Amino acid sequence: MNIVLFKENEISQRLPLRDPRGEHIKKILHKSAGETFEAGIINVSEGECRILEITEKDIAFEYKSLRPVAPLYRLKLVIGFPRPIQLKRLLRDVVSLGVSEIHLTGTELGEKSYLKSTLLERGAAEAMLIDGACQAKSAALPALYMHNNLSEYFEAVFRDVQSEDELVLLDNIKPEFRLSDAVMQRQFEGKTVIAAIGSERGWTDRERDKFKEKGFKFYSLGSRVLRTETAATTAVSLALAAMNIL
């Protein structure tokens, strides 16, 4: 953990040592009473905590806010629902890179059983978001949404898309452009970017037609077929470079 994150209702409570954060503070950071550690309130502020007392059961601390949370980048992802084990890694990594929204959607070629995963219900997805934010030393978490299919995503969300937004579909079957070229030209600078990444088997022609109707441009990451999590991390990195952020 590069920063210890708390929810607003936790910041005034004692932290149990059995909590992974308490264990990290005592066993990894080796902190004692009177010392401080970097901390933040999720989506509110970042600062530091001073330890008042460490007992056999918990840690008492007081939090001092030093700055508001910095805004996340104007990069939104639409991702075909991958295997749950991949999703955990994917969420952690794209959050650490600073995306502002993640939309998980069922796809025509995606495995339907993945949509029944209890990952979101168990809070494991939120834990991965927090893990990614801690890695990035940030208290900002992106919004996470779930859609049963692509049509549902377009109906629920797409009305808010602006005409100047950059719409990117990652596709190695019918690409029109290379994402690396957009990087060289800083093509996305000053824009909000929406990047769509398919599930394991990619997009169908019908889904490609839907994206095309909405104004998406088809970009390639190269000729090799990548795992969804690999494609997501690569696409986010290149998109941020094209936005002149990385």
C-alpha cells in the first residue's frame, strides 16, 4: 500500500489489527504510537494519519486532510466481461492508471456464465478498485457500472457522450487506424476518450455495426490476439499517451 484508504464512516473509528490495513501499518510499515502514515478518504481527500495508540487488538489514530483528491483522467472504458479471475487483475491495473469510469458489459461472444459471477456482489470488485488506487497513491476511485449487453450500455449511458469526445473501438479484425499512430500525433489531447475493449472472443459484426453507428473509430493494437486484461492495460497506456498525459 502506498497510501492507506478509508471510507468516510471509518475515519473516526479504531482500526482492527486483523484488518489488512492494520496489519500493513504494524507489520509492514512497522509504525508505532506518535508516528504517521499516508492516508486518504476515498473520493474526498488525501493526507496523513497520526497514530495515537496501538493495542493488541486495534489502532487509534487521527486523520489530517492535506489536499482534495485529484481528478481522474478523462478516459472511460467499455469492457466485454472477462473471466472473473482476469477481471480482478484488470480492475486493479486500469484503476492504478487513472481511468474515470469502467463499464463492464456482456457481449455476444462472451461467456454468459461470467455475468453471473458474484464478484461485484461480494465487494471483491471494490477491493480491486481500492487496491489499484493504493498502488497509484491516490484516494480517487472510478465509477464502476455493469450492463447485461451492449444495447443496454448505449441506452443507459451513451446519451451523455459529447460530439467532441474521442470514441475508440479496439478491434484487430477490421481496424481503420493504429492506436500507436494516435500516440505519435497526440491525437486525443484535450479530449474525453471512450475506449471499448472486447471480451475473449472479440466483437461480432453486429456489435461492430452498433459501434460504427455511434461514431466509434476502429483501432488496432497490432496483429496478435491479446487477453482482455492485457489489451485493456495496453490500450489505456496508449490512450493516455495520445492524450499527452503519459
